[in-house]
Amino acid sequence: MNFGSAESHLAFIEAHGFPFDLLVDEGRLVAETYGAIRADGSGIARTVVVVGKDGRVLYRKAGSPPPGELLEAIRSADDATGSPG
């Protein structure tokens, strides 16, 4: 997530060949809600959030969690929502 425009997100998606959309948060509401604004307000502080299909936050961690921890959070989210893992 970043504060870029929808057009900049689309260009980034196309440049990297992503098969998914990226969140556009021009108003910073989502970043503020997840506590991901840098203390000085200058931008986004890297924050990883896993949201279940029901909209509940199942995992949140500032910084860059180790891949194994993140994969476990995603597996747990699948388990919590009844999705196949």
C-alpha cells in the first residue's frame, strides 16, 4: 500500500506482471487505520497485515516479518476462515 494514484499502481502492476490488484490509499485512511503511518507523518512504515475473508485482522506486524512467520499467518488465516490451505 502506498499513497500513489490508481494510475501509478496500474503501471507498477503491469511492470512487475502481478496477477492481482494493489490497494490505492490516496486519502491515507487505510494506512492510518492499520497504524502504518511513519511517526513523522512522512509516509508509510512497512507493515504486514493479513485480513481474513470476513474482514477481521488476523495478523499485523510492523517491519518485515520472516517469510516463515508470514506464511504461518496466512495458513492460520485460511484455517480460521475455512478456506482450503
